Amino acid sequence: MNKKDKLKIVKSINKNIRSSTRKLKPILKSIVGKKVGTAVRDLSFSDKRISNDVKKTLSSAIANAENNFQYDIDKLVVKEAYCGKQVVMKRFRPRAKGRAAPIKKPFSNLTIILSELNKIEEKHGSKS
């Protein structure tokens, strides 16, 4: 990654999301590579409960780009979106005959990286 690419990225991190990474990954894969407006719209109409937290983090990244770096919102694209494991709360559920069954309540980290889309000038070959 060279200097020009490094200057054009904006990051937003959301820690302690009350969901597993297994449930987050399909939502994040669906927004990577899309324009920011399209990604927000897709998250708004998603049926998944966790999409509201993803949308909130994406909105935070958009606000960071607009206020801290003065980027144009129309040119922003979701470059990366990934999640990682956080803590796992362990609870127990009483079962029959004095036994107990474990319940795991996982938490996740969410990171969204935006970049400003610049039109790449295509160099045409020698074909006529």
C-alpha cells in the first residue's frame, strides 16, 4: 500500500456487538465493494437484527469521512468490512435431574473501512 492509498481511507470500529461473528459475516460480505448510499439502503431493508448495528457503524464511518477528512459522500465506497471475536459470556440453564446446560453469549468487534473512489483513466492500446 503506497502513501496515496493510505491517505484515502477512513475507519470506524464498533466494539462489543452482542452477536456472533458467524451471523455478522454474511451481512458484511454483502456490503463490501458497494457505494456507501447503496450499502446503507441495503442494511435498512435487511431482516437481520444485527444489521442496525452495522448500519450505525457505517454511518459513523461516513461522518468521519465527511467531518475529519472532507471527503465527498457520493464518491465513498466500502473498501473492507470485517469482524473479530470478543469476549464470550457463559451462562447456565437448569435442566432435568439436577444437570445444567451451558449457554454461550458471544460478542464481536466490527471494523468498516471506507475509501474515496477516484476514476481511473484507462489507457487505450494501439487498436484502431
